[in-house]
Amino acid sequence: MIRADAFLVALFIVLAASSALGVISSQHEARKLRNALEHEQNRAQGLDVEWGRLQLEQSTLIAHRRVEGIAHDRLGMTPPRAGQILVLEATP
């Protein structure tokens, strides 16, 4: 009887220790995943900021006044005169 009680006590100690190790392992994994999540959220926020900056840069680059200025200054282009415009109509 004493042997059986000692065996049960030892068994419960082993089970409690393995349960504690499982909890510690789960908590460690949860912390690692939380850190990875925060890292990716920070990265996503940085990418959102960069996307906004790129959209602003694109709108600046395609502004009508800027394009017209580059066409005039760099390429020597001028608006066509009235006699140079030809309108074509599509035939049905």
C-alpha cells in the first residue's frame, strides 16, 4: 500500500512538473508570436506611410502645370494654333 501511494505521489509530481513546463512553453510561444505581430504591425504602418508619400509624389509628378512646363521647357513644345487642330469624327 505504501508503495502504491509513493508511486501515485511520484506520478502526480511528474504530471504537475510536465504541466508546468507546458504552461511555460505556451507562454514563451505566445510572447514570441506577440512580438512578431507587433513587428509586422509596425512594418505595415511604415508601408502605409510610404504609400501615402508615393501617392502624393505621383500626384505632384502628373500635375498638368508641371507636365506642360516640362513639355515647353525641355522639349520645346507649344500649344497648337487653331489652324493646326484637326477634328476627326467616327463613322457609325
